[in-house]
Amino acid sequence: MSGRALRTATSLDEGLSQVVSLHLYSSPLDHNNNHLVHLTGPLRTLQPLHDPNYRVAVQAVKLKRQVEMYQWVEYSESR
């Protein structure tokens, strides 16, 4: 393993040994402050996301806009 890969693997192992797994619908507890925590559950939002430029609204947690721009040069000759 290279130096960076070894440091990454060591850091991940350290995190795995210190992580506190929370159960679904757990309430925040003070003794978990400043600790690495892991939890799973449904991800929901109360309000839809919207993009006013395109007049789009979706019930989602992330809205990503991908834009492409093309440019051309036009030449003309007159005789």
C-alpha cells in the first residue's frame, strides 16, 4: 500500500472502532456530543425544492442543475 492509501485505511479503521450506531428514531442524547455517530432512516423534507429560473418544484432533498453552453464562430465572405 502507498503512504496515502495506508493513512486512509488507518483513519477508516479508527473511525469504525469509535463510531456509535443509533437506532431508527433515536432522540439526540447529550452523551453522544462530539462523537462520531451513524444512523439510518427515511429522508424526508416538509417543503418542496424549487428552481425559479426553470419554474420547477420537486419533493426532494437535493436539486441539481446541470448546464451546458455551446459557442460557435461564424465566418462570411463577400465577393
